[in-house]
Amino acid sequence: MSYGLLVIRLVLGGTMAAHGAQKLFGWFGGPGPQGTAGFLSELGFGAAPLLAFALGTAELGGGLMLALGLATPFAAFLIAVVMVTAVATVHWKNGFFATSGGYEFNLLIYAACVGFAAMGPGRLSIDSAASLAGSISGLWWGVGVLGASLLAGLATVELGRLGRRRWRTLPA
């Protein structure tokens, strides 16, 4: 089981870290911070440069932490918040299937993150090596990541859009 969890952590964490590097540094053909901020601005977010930095950091940091099995529930939370925000702002209106721009892949990533918070990173992880895996995993950690990420993601959407309305009303 530990080897299976390691493979899933490495692939999911590495993929999310690469997405974060696209946003923060423009690596791997990504838009970089200015392109990411522009996209977020088009979605209606205020303070888009700050949010672009937070988004890229959550993906890069959360992805690396998940891949390493380091503070796994926190890593899972960071990625889960990004998925909730992405679904709420981009994918929900397109329905379930990714072929239509829907949220199916975001849901898979989200479920994997909640699952890692609940079951832990496995034996081959930094959390396990530090004897933390048993104390920072379990049903309530999974429920906590599920609930907190839903609240944080939806709050991000609302506060980001509120910030946009305030930025528009500021005098020049």
C-alpha cells in the first residue's frame, strides 16, 4: 500500500507543483505571474497580482509538500482550495465532463486531497519518518480539509470579486 500511495503522491504532487511553476515563473510554457494575474482579472478578481502569487504558491508549495508527504493535511488543504476556486469560477458552468470544460478532473484532484488528509501519506513520507503520520491523519482530518477547503475556496471567490468591485470604485 505504501508504494501505491507514494506513486499517487508523486504524480499528483508533481503535477500540481508544475502548474504552480507555470503560474509563478512561466516555466513549462506557463503564463507566468502577469499572465496569471490577467486571467484572474478577466474572471473578475480584484488584486489579481496578489491572488496570482497566492495561487501559484499554493499549487507549487502544496504540490511539493504532497509529493514529499510533508504536513500532508496542510498540503492537501492548499490544493483543495485551489480546486474549489477553479470549479466555482471556471468549470461548474460547463457541467461535469472535462471535454466540455467541466469539473471532473478538479473533482478527482479534490477527492484525492481529501483522501490523503484522511488516510495519511503512507510509510514512505516525511510525515511518517518524523512519526507524525498517525497523529495528522484520520477521518476528522479528512472532514476538516473537506469543510475548510470548501469555505476557504468560496470565500476566496467572494472576497476576490468584492475586491474587484472596490477597485473599480476607487478614485483615479
